[in-house]
Amino acid sequence: MLCRKLRGHYQYYGIRGNYEMLVVVKEQTQKAWRYWLSRRSNESFISWDHFVRLRRVFPLPRPRIYHAL
């Protein structure tokens, strides 16, 4: 579901000149994803190494320009 939402965001806002902001959206999404996964765990947080392994299994889509205008 998260990947579909990100892909839709990229398709809507993916215009030339906006690539840097799409990268920022992906980074902030990763931070929020780790935060919410940490709140669900029995431990106090999810380590960054564990989160990196999780991202390899469930990668988020890369930002892409869809409209060249």
C-alpha cells in the first residue's frame, strides 16, 4: 500500500524540475515508516541495520519524472 501511494505521488508531482523534492518525499517516507514500525515492535525501536534489511525485502519505488512538459 505504501509503494502504491508513493508511486501515485510520483506520477502526480513528477514534473521536470521537481525531482529533488521527490527524493525528499522518499527520505521522509522512510523515516516515518521506520518510526511507525518502531512503535509496533516490542522493543523500544527498530535498529537501522534491521530496517535496511527490511528495505531490501520491501523496497520503496525510486522517484521518477513522468511529465517532461
